[in-house]
Amino acid sequence: MKNQITFVRRALSMTIALTMMLSMSLMASAQSSEQDRDRVVVVNETVEITHAAAVQAARDATKAAEGTDHKAVVRFKNPGIISLKTLQDMDAVAGSVNMSIWGDSYLDDTNSVDVRVYINPAYAKGDLDLSGSTTSARADKTADHFVKYFGNGVAVVSLGQQSDFNHNINVAAKLDLSNMNISNLHFYAYDKVANSYRKIHTADQYIDGNGYLCFTTPYGGDIVVSDGVLGNQSASGIQVQPVRETIISATTTPTTAMTDDADQSQALLVDINAKRTALAKGTLSYDSSLETAANAYAQALSNGGSAFRSTTDYLTLPSGEAVHTLFTNANNSINIHNFDYIVFQDNSASGSAALANHIEMMKATDLYQTKAIQGDFTKIGIACDTGADVDNSFTVVIMMFYNDTVA
């Protein structure tokens, strides 16, 4: 059994050390170097990206890159929306050559790039807006909004793409960070329509040799760069959206999403509460925020790959942040001492039948009995997930608990 199931319970400490490491490497500057020019094809259309021009540019860039270790790069000047059809056809033209598209938004009446958006057309799932601005009225308004309600120093990159990209894309922006602590930057995606934001846990930020702040995001909207973690927003009316990261770094190959088996989660809750009732323990009520956090952790284990799953300490996400932040970031008032979780994973099989067998084996463990059946909690969230990545198939059951009756 020990070879099939890995399980762990970790107590959480009040002291949480968060270390942000800032790379100052001279990577991917927002201005093309002389060395790059032989592999960059510029499409200079300021209003509309036509299908014919874009595909021809992709064809020319691919031809220039063939037989070299260069990417085929197509750069659009002051782009707007590029259609999924165009992106797909550009990717098809590239074939086995690695294609990258740069969307350069220039400052008004200058030859200076304000924001560059980098995408790989192979990952596109819909039309994409490649524009961005650090100086637009919308960027200024969002910055004022966050400064007013949070007090943090902020800088804003307003992306033309206001919906999610559904994969990590790279951004380089010419922001004024002179009054900010660049070793303590935190990134958030703000949805103005919903007046809500999500934290970008894996921004992979650095400042390049030309002073551009470079980072990654799976989200569109207005990207708020904050000097420190955003504080208590209770007076602002801005809502914090539960975070469920699907891509963990710019170099991560998109993984197959985990499949959550809601029926097995519900059956497990019924079994837990029946056993707790027999022991005169209070039943556990199902909590949607705990469920969201549990599923987000399952997805993080999937994205981390088999190497991460086999060596994880079950305290830390692939991003380096603590696991409990998946719950506590959206629940600022909780007492961390009243929160706990347990994880059972099997790295040898996937599918509904494998998951059911995994759950039965889990029920025989002391950890399950101690925490799920006898633990002093009032709320529970469960993720019964199964999935596969490039390495193997696996199942995972995560239970997160909270006691809201203890101060």
C-alpha cells in the first residue's frame, strides 16, 4: 500500500516567510537588438491585422528561421484584435518551427514601445487582443481606484485583452517603479466590470536591460503591480475572486486539466458524516471556498508534474507559495490555526474506477480517521480528482477543513 499511496498531514505555522526573488537578467528586452533583426518580421499595421498580411509575415519569418536555432518571430506594431483563424493559420505555416508573435503598443508620437505582449499562436483558444498601455485613461483610473482603497503604491498595465488568455503569456511594460520596492512586487489582474481581482501567483517577474518590467499572466484585464501585498479591502467593495491557476510558468507545457468527480466527493462526505454521527461528533458542512481551494491544489499538483508530486513537502505550491494561501487569500478573516488539510495521491493510475479504489484504501488509514472522522472541524471541502500529464496518470484526494466556532 505504501508504494501506491502517498499521504501527509502538515500543521501550519503562524509565521509565513514569503521571499520574492527578482532576476535582473538581460532577457527578451522590449526593443529588438541588432542580433534579433534577422529573425523578426515586422508587420506595420496600426488599425487592423489582416489575415493575408499576418500569414505572409509568418511564412517569411519561418523561412528566415529554418535551419537555425532562432524562433520565427512576427512583430505587430500597435496591434488590436487578431482572430483565432489568423493565429491558427500562422501556426500552421510555422510547422515545426517555434513561432512567437509580438504585439508592440507604442507611446503616442514616439518610436518607443510602451507595452509588448508575447504569445505563442499554438496555445490560442480564441480571438486575442494584443494591445496594451501604461498611460491610458483606463490604466490611470484603475491605479487611482486601488490607491484609494488599499493605499499601496501601484503601477498598472491595461491590456486590451480583458478576458482570460487561458494560458500564460509574457508581457514587457515600461512602468515607473521608482517609488516602489521592486523586491516586493505583487501582481493582480483586475476585472473592472465585476470590480474584482485575482492574484497572479507565478508572475516570474524581472527587469530587463532596458528597464522594462517583464512578467507572465494567464489573465487579461488591468494588471495591477502592487508594492507589497494588497491589504484589507473590506471598505472598497472590490471582491477577491478565488484563484485557480491552470498554468504555473511561462515554460510549462499546458497540462490536461484535472477532472473533478463530484459524485465521489459527495459520497465521501456522506460516509464521513455518517461515521462522525456514530461517534457523536458534529457533522461537517460543505464549504464552497474550501472546495475551490482543494481543487486548485489538485490542479497545482497536476501542473507541477510527476517530479514535483514525488518530492513535494505538501506545504508548498509549485509557485513557491504556501498551500494554505489558496484558501486564506480569499478569506482574510480566518484564523490559520483553525485550518488544516490532508492529501492522498496515487501516481500509478487515473479514471473513475482507480479513484474509487484509491478512496477505499484511503479510508483505512489512521490519518483519515484522525482528521476526517474525529477532527474538531465544522466545515469541509473535497477534491476527488483524476488526471494525466506527459509523465503518468494519477489520482488525488484532498480534504480541507476549517473550524469556524473557535476564535
